[in-house]
Amino acid sequence: MTYSPVNMFNNPESDETYLGRHVLAEFFECDPNMLNSIDKVEKYMMEAALECGATIVQKCFHMFNPHGVSGVVIISESHLAIHTWPELGYAAVDLFTCGSKCDPKVAYKFLKEKFSSKRASFTELKRGIISKETMKVAEKPFEVMEQIQS
């Protein structure tokens, strides 16, 4: 199977080509009421998908007893997922986008604001690095692109 350039992320600042960017985010000291509301968590995850330029395909969210929400937004470009611990003011978020149309860091910034996170961090990974020699996915682990704490 060959991938067209539309499905790849071509980094204009280097010669690298890869299939996706995967942001693993942690939000600390968030509003616990926000993190314990399935309606708000779902709403903000859907809005984050749209903000970063994604096309929403489907969603699934679940409220745990006594507290916490897990959910995923399936997008044409991959997915956005979350699990919350309102009792700790903490949310773990997974933002995986493929191609150059979406920017997962836009979704990260959006969610940080919406969850009223006082501190947050993320690691951005390159996924599916394309070998220039073979034009196939290289059989090597993903690479860390960027890490930030704020």
C-alpha cells in the first residue's frame, strides 16, 4: 500500500516525513466540577477537535461512579481521548492527528484553557516515520518532537 502525500506530514523545516503527530498531555489543578461533568468534557473534546482542524466521525463518553469521565472522539485524522480524575484535579489526554491538516497542539492549548488547568505538560511524538530510501514506514520507535511544561 502506498500513501499519498496528503496522508503524511511533511515538515517544511526539515526533510522528514511521518504519518502523524501524537501529543500526550497532562493537565493539573483543573476545575474538578468541569472534569466530573460528562457533558462539559464531551463538549470541550468535540470543540477541541474542530479547533485543531479535524473532521469528527464519532464520539463515545462514559461517566464513572463515583466520579471521572473517559471518552474518545474519533476523527478522520485519528483520535482525541481523555480520562479524568476530578478528585485530583487531573486529566490525561491523548491527541493523535495524521496528515498536515490538523495541529494537536491547538487542541492542547484549547483544553488547557477550558479545563482551567493551572499547570500542564505535553510530549509530542512523531508516529510512522517514513524512510526516504524505501518510502515505507521505518521499523523504528517513534521520536520525541517536543516536550513542554507550563
